[in-house]
Amino acid sequence: MSLRGAAGIEAVERVLTALAPGRVLAWADPARLVVGPSGAFVVLPHGPDGPDAGARAAALAEATRSTLAEHLAWVPFIDAVVATAGDGHCGPGATAVPLDLLPVVLVEGPPVIDAATLTRIAALVDAGLVPPWRTWTTGGGAKIDLCDPPQNATPVS
């Protein structure tokens, strides 16, 4: 069984929208970018690509990290994750994670990304400077889970 097409994307989105606030969420179909205190992740639903999904997620993670490096002095490592229905293999380059364990993978662990970096990444995505990622909004146009800038943040130029 795989997370194919729109159903796979919707299943991943349900998991991501249930996460606690304080994360940058962005999209580039069919992938999702999640950046929070515990790390940065490119999440791709396992689908018809099968073993190629891992390579696609890994390439997107590396490209995202390279783009962020053009704008930030320190860039977090970006993990490539392929969400599966529990029995999928994603090939090399990414970690296959059953959908029910995806929230644990995305939020548990020590904080490695501070609030100021999250704010900068959110601003860069909002400004369209981290292609192909676009700010993820709800149906009503409200932004989801973007961090409020800390008091001592400096504007992104």
C-alpha cells in the first residue's frame, strides 16, 4: 500500500496541520517543508515513485539547504523523509517513516534551530527566495504556524 496522489498529500497535510505552532510550513507539490525547533524536514508522500521517492526527497532537501545557505550564516541540516502507509520502501537518500509515526519524527528531539533562525527562514519563504517552496496557507488565506519575530530580530533585507 502506498500514499498515492491527492490522498497521500492530504494524509501528510492532516499530520502537519495537527503539529503544535512554532513551525515553518511550506509546499511544493507533492512535497512539504517543515522547519521547527527540532529540525528541518522535506516530507514527500510515498506514491507511484516508489524507490525513487527517496532520491527525489533527498535532492529537494539538498537544493533547499543550498538555497538557504545563500541567505543565512548557519543553515540547519535538512532531513529527507518519505511518509509511507507502513510498508513502503523509499530507496536511498531518505528515511521511510510510517504516517502514524511522522509527528514523532518531526517534533521530538532536542532543539537545534532557534527562534531567530525560524523567523528568518519563514521570511525567506514568504519572499519567494527559497524556490520551489511557497508559504503554506489555509483555505481562508491565513498563514499556518509561522513564528512571530522575536523582539531582537533584525529585518531580512
